[in-house]
Amino acid sequence: PEVMALLASAKSSIMPTLCYEGFGMAVIEANSVSTPVIVSDIGNAAALVREGENGLHFKTIPLEEAAAKLAQVVLKFDDLMRCNDNIEVPTQYRKEENYNRLKEIYGIAGAYKTEKIGDTMN
């Protein structure tokens, strides 16, 4: 909760990754509290950010572009991110949807396990 409160009070979050990450959970977390994200062009986080809507993109190399994007957010925040009050986390990433999907997955796994155990006992 404390981390989310800090994230909610931030002007933006930055993900200057040099690695190919599997999923940009930090983007979803930031957007869930209406905080825009500045992401590099490497990895899947960039696919979650719509330029000027829920954040900004920058080319990883040269690093000066990342600095320029950060300066853009700091200096022109109100002009660039008026939409941050309207940032919406896509439905499939909302906690309620994730919880329901997780229950469904565990239900399938439990039924599969029960079926397999039953097969070995016959």
C-alpha cells in the first residue's frame, strides 16, 4: 500500500530497462493509480504504453532521448498528461479480472489433478 501511494503521487514512472522483460507489470501498477510511464523501446512494457495517453516511449540508445522524455514530463507535465486522470488499465489486467481468471485456472488445474489421480487408482 505504501508503494502504491508513492506511485500515485509521482508525476511519472520510468522503466529504462536494457533487458527483454516478460511483462511490464510496473506499467499496469503505475497506470492503475493514474501515473503515466516512460518506457524504453526494449521489452513488452512498450507495448502497454500508448504514446501521450498513458505514458511516453524513448529509444534505449542513445540515452539522451530518455533524459529528454523525462524533462518533457517534468517541464510540460500538465500539457502532455492531461489525460492521466483518465488512464484506464485494460480490462484483462484489472485485479478483479485477474482474480477471476486465476480462480478459473486453479479450478481447471484442480479438476485435471483429480482426474489424473483417479486414472492412477483405476
